[in-house]
Amino acid sequence: MARDASHQYLIAPNPGDRRLTRSVKGVDETGKVADIPVVEERPLTIFLNGQEIVTAMTIGDYPEYLALGFLRNQRMLQPDETVTKVDYDDDLETVVVRTDGSTTYEEKLKKKTRTSGCAVGTVFGDMMEGLDELTLPEASVHTSWLYTLSATINRTPSIYLEAGAIHGTVLCRQDQPLVYMEDVGRHNAVDKIAGWMLSEKEDGGDKILYTTGRLTSEMVIKCALMGIPVLVSRSGFTAWGVDIARQVGMTLVGRMRGARFTCLSGEERLVRDAEPKHAQDKKPR
Amino acid sequence: MARDASHQYLIAPNPGDRRLTRSVKGVDETGKVADIPVVEERPLTIFLNGQEIVTAMTIGDYPEYLALGFLRNQRMLQPDETVTKVDYDDDLETVVVRTDGSTTYEEKLKKKTRTSGCAVGTVFGDMMEGLDELTLPEASVHTSWLYTLSATINRTPSIYLEAGAIHGTVLCRQDQPLVYMEDVGRHNAVDKIAGWMLSEKEDGGDKILYTTGRLTSEMVIKCALMGIPVLVSRSGFTAWGVDIARQVGMTLVGRMRGARFTCLSGEERLVRDAEPKHAQDKKPR
């Protein structure tokens, strides 16, 4: 098996990109001075048709995908709306998304600001809106895929392996990772995947979403809105995340480390075609 | 040394509180059915003097401290303003904070919603406001304190040890942990500490803040606003977090695991009174 799995990806992390990390002088526990690589964190302001929507803190790559995915996952871009242009301005740190439709963003924004005026932490607002009608497609999940994905992703050169302090999200099909995004905000990494899917008109029905972050209500809702029936994480669960996954018919696998995992929703779709003891991923991420 | 350090605390986690975790039926990698403890996640809507400010997703303990600390760290409560009443309604999942002053929250809210209408991820907005004038008090930090704190905190019974998927923040003085808060949102855990400090009129100048979360710009800014000159984490750094810590004169210690740590700001205040090889904390959190 290849040690470096980057060639398998449509988009892989680019730890060599000098815009994404910076070397900072510091000391270790013995007093030894060292140059420590740390991730960048910069503001990006997202506009929709001339309306300023949000300023997100991001590592800074794929700003167009981040803007598109954010707006889509916030239901500010409707599925039937056509995006006519996405303009990123590096100096101004802005992205402007233009559509042909009349958007409902003003109403949305008013609703959101009423329920969540300040943007620290997690939003509630109209988060659950649109989930009632949503049912994810049936999809079987081979446990061998999960082990292969986990091993491949952990071996992939990444900003995480270079500098830490960053979350990763990977869009996969069966045992193949396709698009691997990283960001200081775990939601940004997911939104960048959503933006890529929207741009490429990729359907979520045959996909698996792998994330390093916890399986909270927000993460499950984003995955559901992206039409992806399987969500996998190295981290743990919240009770509400589990409730929503069960409601929309999502297979939810967490605490995936080495041979071990826990499945708290949709376990009837798991196809156990791998002996856990043969799982190769022993390395932590 | 006592195995259970809970008695040392003014406030310690309460993993036995049945409102905070729930047992969910699931399967493991072998197909074995098990009851898995997962953390709760519930909405809490915070009002200031009749104005709805935000709905946060929280584990649900100490709602009054969360509301006070959130408003203070958002600079919606001014230092000279007197809080006259804090009412929590369990059924409505609301907290109302009342003050005697005329607050500037409406202006603040308008400003925030213009720059950050939707509350997912991290805010920029007027985040840096008020930091220019701020300089933290001089404070030496004994490395022995850091090792003792880390070992004590890791041994403290917590929801993290029970169910995972939760962040912890601990307010400490020298080698003594005082107040240990946990929450699904790492910012909530910090805000609950800030709320406690505000209620108890505790000064931050002689304190150390320990967090399990990453040292991002937001985390450093919150710590600075709380007047705490030392911020320590098991996790890593972002470049902007380091920049702000250096600007306000904060000692910033990250990647603290076992005997190892990295200091990227204020290292001149470290008093190296412990041999790293004697550090006792080998257990991961």
C-alpha cells in the first residue's frame, strides 16, 4: 500500500502552501528555542448579491467553495437557484456570490439575527427547518471501507500532520477518499466540501462523509442537507446529533480509532465484511 | 496524592448529574449491542433587558453563569454596569439578565448582525475592539504549577471521562484548580467561567486559564477580556492567537502533554522550577 495517498484524491490537502501555515519562534519545556509551524487564521467576509452575510475565520484556502457551501448549508441558496458568478478578492478578504434568482436571504437574515445575533458558538435559529421532509437514500456501508478510509486519511500528508490545531473533513465514495478539506473551523471544512459538491453537481447519495470533529446536531444537519447518508468520525457524539441522525435515516459512526468504532444510528445498513482485528489503522489522528 | 481531586475545587464537574448525559443504545465494531453514554446538547436563549440576544447550544448546566459570561465576553455588559437579576426558566430554556444601566446592546447587536448575521463558526465583527488599551498584569508562571495542574485536571472525574465529546476549561491559581466547567461548545465552558468570575467579583490577575480547546484568536481574546495573563492548553495554536497574546502580554502555553509543552508568547515569565522528566501526567485527555 502506498505510504502517501495524495494521488488518490481529486483534492488533497496542500501542507506545502506557505499561505496556510507560518513559522513562529517559541520555546519548549526545556527552554530550547524552536521554530514552530502554526496554522493561519484569517477573516473572510461572504456576500450574497450585494448583502453582507457573515465574516468567518478561516485558514483561507478555497474561499469560493467555503462561501458557496456556507450559503447552501444555511439554506440561503435554494437548490433551484443558479449561481451566476463567484468573485473572490484576496486584498479585501471578501467573496461575493451572485445568483439569478430572488433570494430569501433578507428574510432569513432577519430571522437569524433575531434568534442568534452574535455569532460565537453554535446557532439554533431555524436550524431544524427543512429536516422534516428530508429522508436520506438507503445506502449500505461495508466496514472494510471504513477501515480503509480511516487508514488512508491518517496517512495523507496534511496541515494537521504539519501544524496540528486544525479539523479535517473528507468526502468519500466506498473506500475511496475524494475531497479532503481542512480548516480552523470544523464547520468551514464541511462547508468547503458542500461548495465543491454544488460546483461539481455531485450527488451525496453514494457518499460517506468523514470528519475529525464531534458528531453534534449541527454536523449531522449539515451532512443531511448535503444528502449524504453516512457520517463517520474519530470523535464522539451528542445526544441530539444521534436523535437527528435517527430521524433522517443517517448511519452515524463515531469513536472510530484503530479497529474500534461505535454506531449509534442506522446500524442495520452496516455490512460486516472485515474482521476488526485486521484493521490496520493504529495511528492516531 | 489523592486519586480524586474533586474536593480541591470550588466547582468541579458533576458526571453523576443525569440531566447532562444520556444512555443511547448502539453497536460496536463486533456488532455487540451496548448502552453508550452521550452528552446532552440543548438550546438556551439569552435575553438582556428584554432583548433576545442569542440561542446557544449547551450541555445545560450553570445557565446563569453562561449568560452572564457570554454577555460580558461579548462586551454587551459593561464593567461599570450592575446586574440586578438573572432569571433562568427551565421549561422555556431561557435566561434573562437584567441590569440597571442603559446598555449599548442594541447598537452592538446591529453592528454584529451587519458583520456576522449567521452564527455558525467563529465571529470576526468587532472582536478586536477594546484590546488596544488592554495590557495584562505581570505574572510569573512556575512550570511545576503547570505540571501539577495538568495531572490534577486529568485525574478529576468529569463528563469528558464519562462520555467524551465535550470541552473543559479550568480556572486556576498557581497549582490549584478552582472552577472546572465543561460544555459541548468550548466557548461556553470559558463563558461559564467568566460568568462565575463576574458573580464572585474574582479578579483574573492572579489566575491561570487551562483549556482543552485550541488557542485560537477568539480563545485568546476571551482570556484577555477576563484579565487572565496565562492561558494553557493541551491543544495547539493558530498564528493569529499567538499574535494577539504577544500584543496583550499573555503567556501562551500549548501542546501540554505529559512532560512536554510549547510556549509561544510571554516565555520570559516562565520560572523553570520543575524538571520536565519528573512531570507525572502521562494520561491523555
